[in-house]
Amino acid sequence: MLDDESMTGAYNLSAPEPVTNKEFSKTLGKVLHRPAVAPVPKFAVKAAVREMSEIVTTGVRMVPAA
């Protein structure tokens, strides 16, 4: 997509099947060979990323499309 000049504008890219944050965290932990067992409290996420915390704590239902 980066090299194809006919593709312009914004695109949403995703896997064909969405996963929960819990499933994603577990898989990421396996890939990185790190434990992913303790959930991060919502207040900690808010303190770390402030305005963007809503995206992290509530999620987004995205559909792959142009």
C-alpha cells in the first residue's frame, strides 16, 4: 500500500476475526515470552495516556475498509 500511488486516503486494516483485549494480551505475552496475567487498572491507564485512555479502556469496533 505504501508503494501503490493509486491507493490514497485513510484505510483501516485488521485481521478478519476481531479478538478481545484479553486474547490479544495473552497472545502478545506468548510471542514476547513475557507473562500477561495481571490486568492493568483503568485508573492507571488514565494516568498514563490521559485523553487516549478511552480508546484503550473501551475499545473500538473497527471494520476493515477504505
